[in-house]
Amino acid sequence: MLSPFAAASPSSMPIGHTLLAAGLIGDDQLRIALHEQICKHRPLGQLCVELGFITETMLRDALSKRLGRQTVELAGAVVDPPTLALVPEPLARRHTVLPLSFDESAATLTVAMANPQDLIALDALAAHCGTGLHLHPALAIESEIREAIDRHYGYRLAIDDILQELETNSAPSMNETGHPLTRLVDALLIDAVKTTASDIHFEPEAGFLRIRYRVDGILHQVRALHLNHWPAMAVRLKVMTGLNIAETRAPQDGRVSITVAGRPVDFRVSSLPTLHGENIVLRILDYRRGIIPLGEIGFDAARLAAIERMLAYPEGLILVTGPTGSGKTTTLYAMLHHLDAETVNIMTLEDPVEYPMARVRQTAVSEAAKISFATGIRALLRQDPDIILVGEIRDPETAEMAIRAAMTGHRVFATLHTNSAIGSIARLHDLGIRPALLADNLRGVIAQRLVRRLCPDCHSLSQATAVECLRLGLFDEGSGLILAHAGACPNCAGRGYRGRLPVFEVLSMDMTLNELVAAGASPAEIARAARAQKRHFSLSDDGRKKALEGSTSPEELFRVLGPLAPPVKPTAN
């Protein structure tokens, strides 16, 4: 059975054969996709993406090569309003197309399409625009087209329209479809995903409901609604996430997955009774942002080389530490992605599983199924793993099982709650791991924090003050130093920051450090020896570097790290 993409041009190679010839999929994967196509009657390329065989970018590039069409990246695309007005929003959404540019002299409209051979969409556009206008399709990723439609046609207005409807119209019964409060909850969830929020807080007060998003680690109030709306909204949230709507006096946890701009997004929900009603917080788990290549995660050359040295060992324990929300899971998944191959068996034990990965066997800790981290590691070891990820070492039994797995020839990755990489060694001692046992099996520790990245469009530069130099740990070197500070512009919603970047501390073990650990040396002694061996790269040094290069502001750095330790002077040989 041929792909629907091939129907418009019988002489061209079917997309399945194109992907196979390019080495992007194998024979077995093509057979699976063809079987799914028979059942679902969907384009073969899209099914390969949904099955995890290829990415949307791979599909777009393969189609571009096959059809001879140009491709376009929509993440940074800007469309002027006159061009946008040529295609009304309902038409753009119905056929998933976006007008990009209009050449008036040639009467040519360039439109982004996921399938330039979609004759129905092309005919609809031609009928609307008229016969005198030429259409030039350009290939783009379908989810990016949907996001761009939302961005350019103004999805935020939907929330304002719903609120106006609530204020002016009498509300229908709660079982009526299309209830404005139901649509309001859906719109808020979608809006939070669009603004790259990591959490949504619904917080009832004495007379109103406060709604806040956590964006780049900072909470921002986005709406304040009358408290009368909250009971119905809470019911909607609890129904969506599978919580008991009759239970309002006990904490509850749930999860829901919705499709936003053509991609699945998971929400983890927690409800907690408070003085003025149930407080509900949703954590947003956007799969698309979950896995970042190791080389793109934010390590400098020295830290990346140290981590690659750790990963080169065929066995041993690697720890990632930091507070909640510091990006530990992202770093762990980047390392797993770096090691992932057909030749290795990777298994994880998480609480909960945040981002699905192809080929990786992922298991969630479950009290109902009596799977704890310790018992789960025992079960994983009987599954012939090469690499094991343990979501968190939180008790002596889990620590012992993780070390035992490392001793038996496995690579073990885990998180640990400590303030620094050096402090992880003392923490493992507190959990009952003998120093001699730890010295032979610990390969390294990564500690990390997240700081907000300055908005490139509005940041300002000024000479560093004496106080800033002091807090940066630069006592004599700060004279004439230029630092960047946050501004405010529409592109960053007046916050001065857009996105976050990690700050890392890396400790990689060697024979000298192993001997110190086995001898029970203090953290200060281990730190001095590690710096002398060039095996320790501190948080302060990495943060200071990012402030001096203008990636973040000193105020943001001090907020996350506090005053920085002075740079370590190189010792003469």
C-alpha cells in the first residue's frame, strides 16, 4: 500500500520507500507503519512519527528531497498582518496552512504546508484567494504550523472572550456541552503551554481566585477571577485528571494528557485543601522539550569533556544533584540519549515517568503495585540491563541497591538531593554506604541550578559596581567590568528574561580522589585535591562565566546561587 503522499504523483517514490532508502527506518518498521496505515487510513509519514520511528524534522526533510520543495522553519518566522489577512483563521486551521509572504509584483502567495500535494487544501486556498493569485507551497512541520497559527492569529483573545461571556451571559447548566467555564479551563491549559510555563497554580483566596504560571522558574499572576467560578472550574479539572470530585478534604494526585498544537502534553495535578478551598497545581510535561542532546544542554568544553569521561566507563554510579526544578531529569535523559543504541538495554525506574523514550524500558514507582525504588532495582537487575536510571536515591536501601548494581557491571544513573557535588559523598555516607565501597564505584557527580536567560532584545549594559564585583567573587579583577542587566519589552512580556540556562558543578573521580574517599577524607580535602587534579569545576565559576559573557544578569545569578566564591588561582607546577 502506497503512502497518501504519493497519490498525487504516481511516478514519484512512495514516502515509505524514501525513508527506507535514506536509512531512517528499517524493513520491520515499514511493515509496522503500513499495517497501521491500513487500520487508521492516515498518511504513512505521520504514522512513522507517531510510532517514534522518525522525527517530524526527518519527515519534512525526506519529503523535501522527494518532492523538490523548499523547507521553512516556523519557530522564528514573522508574518506581516496584510499577508495574514489573505487567509482567514478558520481556513488556516481547517487545512493546517499558514501564509508566509506575498509577492505583489508576481501575485504569488507562499504558504507553509505539511503536505504540499494536498489538493483539497490547495483548491480551498485558490477558491478563497481567486484565480489571479499563484500559490507557492513550502514544506514545514505540522506541529510548527499549528503553533504558528496560534501565535499569529492570537490565541490569547480566546480567554478574554470567554471571560466576557461569563460576565455578560447567564451560565448554562453544568452538563451542557460548551459551558464557558469548561472552555475557560481548556483555554488556560493551552495558554500555559504556549507561554512555556512549567506549572499552573489555581489559588483560591477569601474573595477571588488567583491563577499563576511558573515561567522560567518564577511565578507570575496571569488572571484573577471571582471566587464563584472556582467550584465549577475545580470540578472540571478533577474530572479531566481522574480525581474524585466528591473528595474535597484530602489531598489527591492525578494526570491527564491533552493535544496542544498537534502534539501530546501531559499535566500532573495535585489538589490540596486550604482555608479558602481546594488549591490545585498542575505540572506541565511537554514531551517536545524533554530530551536535549548532551552537547546542546549547556556544558562548556571542560565540563562536557569531564562528563564524557564519566560516561566512557562500562560500569559505575553517576549522580545528578540539585533542588526540585533544577533540570536534573533533563540532564539524565540527555545522558541516556547519548548512550542509547540498538546494542544496549536501558531501563529506568522513575516517580513518575516524565518523558517517554523510544527503546528505553521505563517503569513508574507505584505504591499500589508495591514497586519502590529499592524493590524496583532488584526487579530491573533480572531484566538483563546495561544501563539503569534510578529516579531518586532517598533511603539507605535504595542507595545500597544502586551501589550493588554498579558493582555488578552496570552503569547506574541517579539523582540525590544535596546542595553540591562534593556534598553528595557525605550524603551517601549518611545513607550507610561504606567509604571503601563508594570509592570503587562512584564515577562522578553533577550538581546544577537553572538561571533565567536575559532577553536579547531589551537587556542593557553598565559598568559593574563595587558591590557586584564583591558578590561575583572578583575583588581586584572587577575594575572596568561591564555587566548585562534585565530590561523590559513585549518580546519577554516585560520580564527581562526569556528561557533558562543551566549552571553546572562537575566532579569526576580518579584514583587520587578514590583514595581520599576510601580514607574518609573531609569534603574540603576532597575539594582541594579535585581542583588540583582539574577534576572539579564549581557552580560559582560556571555562573560567573555566564554573567561575564552576558547570558544572565548578576541579580539573577545572586538570586539562585547567592554570593559567589572567588575563582581558584591556577597553581604553579
